[in-house]
Amino acid sequence: MFILTINGRETEGAYSVINDEGEHILYLFQEEDDAVRYAMMLEDDGYPEMHVIEIEDEVMVKTCEMHGYQYTVITPDDIVIPPNTEHDFI
């Protein structure tokens, strides 16, 4: 799986979106190409340069569950575009 961070600030958190209830949802991309495309869309929307990082699937899911982080797995069949609302890093 792959997550997004701001290039040069990888230790400060991973990209997430904020849902209607104000909760952070971490995007976990199954395919690197999908993560790269999403990062390019963010950059086109004015975000700083993004960095795609490969992560261990089970470790990341377990970490999210251990710390109570919400997450969603983006599969190759999913179509996601950056929301017009807030996004953040957790």
C-alpha cells in the first residue's frame, strides 16, 4: 500500500481527508500509480509537492486501529478526487 506526505516533511504525518463528521480519514492506496495520480491532483489544487511512500499493509492497518485512526483503502476500481473541503495530515 501507499500513503501521501508532503515532500521533505515525511515524518510530520500522512495525508487525510476530513469527513462530514469532522473525522480524519487516512487514504491507503493499493496501487502506486493511483497514489501518484492523486498526488498530482493535489499539487494542481495548490498543495506542496507530495511524496508517495510505500508502507506495509498489515502494519499500517494495525497502527490505524491501535490509535483509533479512521482509514479507507483505495482500490484500482475506486475513483477518488481531492475534496473541495479541508484535508489534513494525521
